[in-house]
Amino acid sequence: MSELAAKKCVPCEGGVPALTAAAAGALRGQLHADWAIADDAKSVSRSFRFKDFYRTMSFVNAVAYIANLEDHHPDLKVGYDYCHVTFATHSIGGLSENDFICAAKVDLL
């Protein structure tokens, strides 16, 4: 398990600065190579492909379980054989360590 995946999310209600692009890039280096930081450095996302709808929905349910445990919820775009996961901390208008913690936990699925 990665160092990030072993952490727990800390509630964020705003009032703290978003990660700088450099700090986000350093955390991104601890994730699977397919995670990408948006050009504006306000979100991190990854696309997943699956054999069929059942496997897609099983993955989506596992992501939802992680999100509820961590109380940090991604945006999901879901279709028959794909799921696009995007994490961002909306309350601060950018990325926080929570986004990378959850992405690392999704990497374990």
C-alpha cells in the first residue's frame, strides 16, 4: 500500500489554499501513471475501461464506497464499459491532499 493510500482524508471546509501546481505534481508522482492533473491544476483524473457493464458498475460501487468512507467525493462519468474519475476539492477551488489520498485508494482496486 502506498503512503498516500494509508492516509485518511481530513475534512476541508475551505479557508486553506489549494495545492500549488508543483505540490500537486509531486503527489501525482505517487499515483498510477494514468492519473493526469488538469492544465489549470484544479483537478486530477483518470479513465478506466472494463470488459462489460457488470465490471464497470462493480468498480463504480467500490469507488463510491471509498468516497463515503473518506467523505471526499469524486465526479464520475460512467458508461457501459468505462468510468472517468475526477477528484477536486471544490471548497478551495483546486486540489488538496485529499484528492490524491482518494486517487491512491482507487489505484488499489
